[in-house]
Amino acid sequence: MLVDGNPVPAIVTDRNLSSAGLSDTDVCIFTRAGLHRLIEGSIASVSLGVHQAPGARRRRLSARIPDLATAIWFQLALFVCDSRPTRICPRCGMPYTQKRSDQTTCGSDACCQAERRAKKKVHNATDAGYMAIQGDAD
């Protein structure tokens, strides 16, 4: 069997993958291939169309999705195919796609505000420490 052009063993009878002779890389290849196959089968009913919103100058390519389950699979496909890094928000624990290299939270108002408060607290503590050192030097 070929996965992404690479030959891989097709049948694994032992549930212990390391004793079956599969490396972590092999397991990742199998997992990706299985996920891609699931996604492709689940979004087969999605069709593409051209849509122009009222007042818009340009037409847009849009997906026509027949039901909620297909919409969920379509969202997963978009997430899997996105080349931007995925991070876990340190504030709420939810995954997010990093849109900027300096982005540190998911971008929700609560998480951004908490991050600003934490940075301000560290900055104030650093300033207070600097002032204490300056006071000792006098």
C-alpha cells in the first residue's frame, strides 16, 4: 500500500504497534491517511459555487454544504489543511490557529484581557524591583 507515495505495510495484526515493527513515523502516516480518507468521504457531498453578496464588487467562491454533519467535517478539513501553526491558548485551554507570529492567546476578549493584565503585572513587578535596587544603591 502507498501512502503519500511511500510504501507502508497494509496489515497490522498486533495491537502493540512498536512490537509490530511500526515506528512513530509509520503510525503518523497511517493516522493521517485514515483521517484524510474519512474526511474525503464525509465531504464528498460538498459542492462549490460562485456567490455575489448584495453590494459586493467581487464574486466569491463558496461551499454549498447540505447538512450539519458535513459542515462539521468540512470545518475539520479546513483546520487540517491550514498551514498556519495550531496552538493551545494558555488562558482558556482551547486550540486556535496562530494568525500572527506574536499571537499568544486564542483572541477571545476574555483571554486577551487576561493576557494584558498578566503582562502589566509582570511589568509593574519588574519596575518595582528596579526601583528597590535603585533605592538600595543610594
